[in-house]
Amino acid sequence: GDQIDREGRSHQRHQHRHPAARRWVPMLVALMAATFSVYLVTKGLKHVWTPSVPALATIAVLAFALSYLAAKPWVYSQSEGMENRNQGLRKLFNLPLICSAALLSFAHGSNDVANAVGPLAAILNTAQSGSLASQAGVPFWVMLIGAAGISLGLFLFGPRIVRIVGERITKMNPMRAFCVALSAALTVLVASQFGLPVSTTHIVVGAVFGVGFFREYYTTHSRRRRNYIRTHKRYQHARRGVLADQDELRRRKLVRRSHFMGIIAAWAITVPSAAGLAALIFFAVDWVR
């Protein structure tokens, strides 16, 4: 009797996946569109119009409503006849994932290019005026150099970092990747709004860790998830004829501690190392001068 009740509750939860996806996926897409619209109005029109808080709230509500109304029928049409499993529901996140990745790329350019060209703009302004100023204008060619440098660096050295972040820290799928991209984009855009020079890479890696550690918590504390993993392990054992090591499976499926500790160490080392190297270079240049 208890087994039948458990199977019945599990069946009900599986039947509720489509309604839950149809309810939440349009809301996530609308949230992304509302945030992007507010940021574009705030930054893109700042030389023409400075919107007030009520105006920004109105723009956010309108963008949210319009995007929700546009996304809801698309989600309904995509989910019709779809297999009522996680593998089927993940397909609903393919297009939102592309949009969130584009938003994250935009946020990356809005913050990291400014971090790169800021010192150069300050140097040019000081060299031209002969004095230090609290604000410095940034010529277009300086921004172009920064954009070209970031694009070239991504082309030459980006694939390795993409593999580490996207594959080696924790196992990703479209749903998890969408959560990472959306949360990172929102964080970077808010930081850009307040003028905070943050690192997009660090934020994305932090979001990946957040998804991975939540999976560990959910796997440990969710009875339904433990039953699924136990059944999956029995299936693997019957198919391969070997008993997989549980710790190794845990490392493969969740957060890999070796990459976690390496990235934390890199965060702790790079800032003081860059500061010390800059001081040393300045000392050498000043001594030569």
C-alpha cells in the first residue's frame, strides 16, 4: 500500500511538470526582458533622457507583460506532445538560453570593456590636459580597441575557459545554463548601473557553483531525487556488470572539488599578484624616467 501511494504521488508530480513549466518559463523570459529593457533605457538614453523611478517601473512592467504574453503561447506550442520528463522539458529552455547568453554577452561588454579601457582613458586625459581629473572622456577609438582586444582574447584563449566553466565544474543542461546566464547577467547589469567594476568571469563561475551546490543539497535532502539516483545506479550496474564507486559518481554529477579549490585559489592570488606586478612595473618605469 505504501509503495502504491509513493508511486501515485510520484506520478502526480510528473503530471504537474508541464503546467509548472508553462507557468514559470514565460515568467523567467519576461523577467529577463524587463531587466534588459530597463538597462537599455537607463544607459542608452542617458544623454537624451534621464528617466525617473516611476518611469523605469512603468517600462519594466510593460516589458514584463509584453514579453510574458509573447512567450506564453510559444511555450504552450512547444510543450504540446512533449515527453513529460526532464529531458523533454529541457528543450523549452533552448531559445531562452540563447537569449540569456546574448544578454550576458551584452552585460559582459558593458562592464568588462569599461574596466579594460578605463585606465587608458585616464592616461590619455592626463597626458592631454596635464592634470588629474575626476572624470575623463573616452574616445570612440579607445572603446574600439577595448572591444577588439576582448574579442581577440575570447577567440584565442576563450575555448579552454568555456570548457572548464561549462563542463568540468558541474554537469550542465539547458535549464541549469539558463539559470547561470540569467543570474550572471542580472548581477553584472546591476553592478554596471552602480558603477562597480566587477568581473563577469568570476560572477559566471560563482553562478555555476551555486547551481552545482544546490544540486548537491537537493540530491541529499530530496527523497524523490535519491530514489531516482538509486534506480539509475541499479540500471547502470545491470547494464555494465560493475558496481560504480559512489564517490566517483558524486564527483562526476555534482561539483568537482578540485576545480572548485583551484578557482578559489586563483581568485585569492590574482588580485594581490596583479597589484604587486603593477607596483613593480611602475617603480621600474619611474626609476628609468
